[in-house]
Amino acid sequence: MIKNKLQILIFSLIILSSLITHAQITRISSPYSRFGLGEMQNTNYSGNFGMAGIGYGFRNSANVNYFNPASYTALDSSSFVYEANIFGTLTQTRTWDLSQKSSYASLGSLTFAFPVTGWWYSSFGLLPYSSVGYKISDIKYPSEIGQVTYKYEGDGGLNQIYIGNAFKLNKHLSFGFNADYIFGYINETESENYTDLSFISLQKVKSLRFNHLNFNLGLQYYTDLKNDLKLTTGASFTIPQRINAMQDLVITTFKENETNYYAKDTIENSTDNKISVKMPLYFGAGFTLQKKDKWMIGVDYTFQNWSDFSIDRVSDNLKDSHIISAGGEIIPSKISNNYLKKIAYRAGLSYNFSDLLLKDKRINEYGFYLGFGFPMRRSKSMINVAFELGRRGTTANGLIKENFAKANIAFTLHDRWFIKRKYE
């Protein structure tokens, strides 16, 4: 038995290593990922993704809830839990006269959780943090210059390896923290291309590399109410900090028309320059009300002060973001012989007052979620399937609207590692 458990753990670590190896693959295609650190990724890919990703008050013995590290104490005291997921997105990008479709699929997160003692629980894993992927061109005709083509391209993204711990302070209160190692790169290319060869074109290629530690703190208070109801409230907080990143920068001049390209001079070529990045404060709070093995509803609020974010002390003119999410699930009958009644049916809504304000328009986003939890026979293990349909942006004022559909499949596996078996 121990040998089998070690084989499972080794296999899981191999998967984790593989995810780290492939973590730098661009996961999106969105012009809005040009700003800040890119498009921030939803870290709730388990059962709560189908409920709009609610997590601050989410407390469940069957899932690893990274959103609030205090929730680890809800896990079964005799189980080792590991989760892995696959996700994909189909996006339609529109302007007032053009339309384009893009899609991608990828391995997502891998997380583990287990009890250390009856009051101390631990978790670790790999999660996406942000993604960058865009390719934009803009043609203008300034007087006496002729055609000028401005091009903006970017790729990359950030990921995080975390180690979390949670502690039961008493029978109603838990505290937890995650120590995150955030790493990755963001590549950006900007160019001004003058068709008239009497003018010199300019290209700037910048690469940022991140390696830093981040800490996330969480609390949960839970209590039983009348009629077999349970109320859980929770909050999570990330400490704002100024970190160092490394930057490579190459600035060159060139001349190009439809048939010829002429390289000119290298204005700057610098590597391994240390720059300062001001990370934003992050705070979230929420609650869930549930009747065990019957139903649950919950609401979350998330705030990030992106207006304070800067790279090399240069602001990106971002605004503070506010996200409101609400969702729930119903399980018709967990003990029924009818399998369809054992399935968890989930739904949710979210609205994101985003950090982007472009051409006097707030680039807000909303999403509608559906999810299903398929239990495995005689086990707490589950297969969770979830979908999101959403929209971001607008075509007003020459901006871009994105309609997207996301799908996620998460495998949650339980193994009883901490029971002494008796043999006759």
C-alpha cells in the first residue's frame, strides 16, 4: 500500500515538473492583455469554478481551495487530496467592422493538500498567475509623412508555485497563509514603421523576467445555524510590495517598404537591468450558506488597487478593479440509487469593474457559469466540469469587444493515507 502511495506521489510530481516546463506557453490572445501584468488568471479551477469561482467563504472537504488558505482545515483528516485540470477558451474579437476568432487549450493547475495533525493542514501546487498574448497594428496618415504603421506585440505570462498552511484556532475559526513563488517572463515589441524611406523607423523589444515571493493570508469563521444550516464567512489579503525584476532592452532603427528591409543602427542593447515593480494590494471577502449534501449559495467581493501599480516607477494608468461573484450548487440526493440525483448542479454570475479605462470607456467584463460535479463510486473523488460564457469590452470609440467561452475539466482524487489498517 505504501509503495502504491509513493508511486502516486512520484507520478504527481512528474506532472508538476511537466507543468512547470510548459508554464511559459502563451495561454491567450487578447489585446487587453497588453496592460499591467497581462490578463489575470482565475485560480479556482475545481468545483467552485462552476459557481463563478467563489472562494473566500467556500469550505469543502472534497476540494483544494487556494483562494482562501484558511479553507484547508475543512479537508478530511485522513485523506490526501490532489487535483489537476485541463482548460480551454474560444474567443471572438470584434471591432465595429472586423471580427477574428482564436482558441487554445492547455494543462492548468496541479494542487495537493493533506493533514499534518488534527489542527494543522498543508497544501502545495502550481497555478497560472497571468497571461499575455496580443498582436495589434494601427495605420495612420500624418500630414507630410505618409503612411505610418504602429505595431504592438506581446507574449508570455507569469505562474506561481505555492506552499500553504492552515491552522484551526478553535472550533469556529481557522487561519491560513500561502507563500507564492511567482515566476515567468513578458515580452513586448513596439515599432513605428514609415513607408516613406526618407524617414527612419524605430523598433523597441523589451523582455521582463520575474522571480519573487508573495504572501497571501486568509481567515474563515464558520458556525452551525438552525435547521442543519452552516454559515461560513471568510477573507483573504495579499500584502502589497515593491519587487525587483530583470529587463532586457533592444532599440534599433530600420527602413522598410513593401519590397525591401534595411537594418540601420542599434540605439540601445542592454541586458539584466534591475527594475522596480510595484505590486497591487489584493483583498477579498465573502460568505457561503449551505445545507450539507443538499445545497449551497455564496457571494464574493474582490478588490485590487491597480491604480498603484507601476513598472520601473512608470504607471500604466490603470484603475482599481472590483469583482462581484455569486453562485451556488444543488445536489438532489447524495444517497439515491439514481446517479443523476447524485450529481452536483452548479451555476453562477460575475461582474468585473476592471482596471482598464481606455478612450473614456471602462473595459468591464461579465460572465455566466454552469458546472457539474460527477462523483466517483464509493469515493469522495470527483470529476468537475464547468463552463463560462462571457463578454469584455465594447466596440464604441474604436475599441474592441471580446465574446468568449471557457471550459474546464478538473479531476479531484482522494486517497486515505492516514489510517492504520488491521489485518487478521
